[in-house]
Amino acid sequence: MNNASATVSPQWGMAVDLERCIGCHACSVACKVENAVSLGFFRTKVYYYDYAATNPFNRQPTTKRAFLPTLCMQCTDAPCLDACPTDAITRGADGIVHIDADVCDRSRDCIKACPYGAIHIDPVSQVADKCDFCAHRLEADMAPACVEVCPAGVFAFGDLKDPASPVSVFNARHGTQVKAMKAEEKTRPRVQYRGLGTAVPLAMEKKVPKGRAHDPLSYETDTWDQLKAAFSPAPASTPHPKTPRKA
């Protein structure tokens, strides 16, 4: 990843392999530690989704859980950038969308414009905050924290212009399997996903908020009602007969 001597800026991008995600939250925890993200707020969040399925071995009804890591998509057509009234949001030469804390006026227009719930107002600094691919680590020739700690190799990251970079190799290998989340938003994100519609049901995209920040309580509980409709209620337990007391 050493680009110190490069005359042309890299174009950073990421591919997320949902086939490999195990929902361990290592990425979101590392992100919080690395970037001092406040409790209840997220730069990176892993969503859960419980849904009714069929066991492939005995063909009986069962449940499955899917995982969807989310972060700022570093959109080429970033709605937040256009919505910001103070030009606090800019795109660097490397494609990363940044927020200038000294210029941010906390209008929340960027939050309302984001289709991915990626921006929040930090309760300590009182300015907008979001993922920037750990830009400070990139400057030190290090990978983003989420990429470094993931035990399952979910994140492929690198220079989109370099055909030998991990993200370029991943995209070339998997081709049309790599897609944008919420493609209908037409933001041209630099973060792409493999497994949307296969490893992860497309319905899971609806869990990712539009126009508001991530909810710390939005895990699998909001799909339990769907499971109730797919499974019969558990039979009532039979009371254990009482043993007569001895006189």
C-alpha cells in the first residue's frame, strides 16, 4: 500500500464479502477504538437479520442469521456533499469523502441526505462524523482498522486503479457478483458487496437507515415477527404432577 512516491493519488475502494462475514463485530469494535467513536454511535456497524429458511439436509423449517457490515460508502455522487450548506464535506484526490470539523455547523442536512445511515453528530465534539477509511492510517501506510482486524477476510481494500490491489483482484475474480448496496440510490459507491441477494436477503437493505444515523438497538429483534409467522408456537408445557406430601 506504499504510495509515498506515487505521482498520481490512489483511488481507495473496498469490497465486502458477505459470504465470509460471521457477525463477530471485530470491525465495529476496532473502528470505535481507532477513531474514539462515542457509545451508541457508529462509523461501522454490523446488522443482523434473522429469517425463516429450509435446512438443506433434512428439508425442515429452520432459521438463519445473515450479517451486513456497513460504513460510509465514499460515494462518487455523494448526496451528503451536495447537501452540506457550509461546504464542510469535501472529496479528496484519493476519492475519500471527508468532513471538516472546523467548518461543520451541525445542520444535520448531511445526515438527512445519506441513504446509508453513515453520518452522526458526535456527542463530544458536536460535529458530524463518519468513516473516512481511517485516513490517518492510510497516511502511515497502514490498512483501515476494520480491514486489519477482520478474522474472516471479509474486507478487500486497496487502490481501485491498481489491478494488483486486493480490491481490484477481488472485483476481477467475482465480477458481476459484486454490487452496490441500495443501487436504486445511484450514488456510485466505492464500497461494493458480494452476497447481496444470496448470502444476505435483499430485504436486509431496508434495515440500513436512510436520512438518519444508525440505531444502536436495531439488531435482529425487528425480524422476530417474521419468524413467528413461519413457525408454529411451542406446545404448552405439561405441569409436572405434584408428589403427595407424607402425613
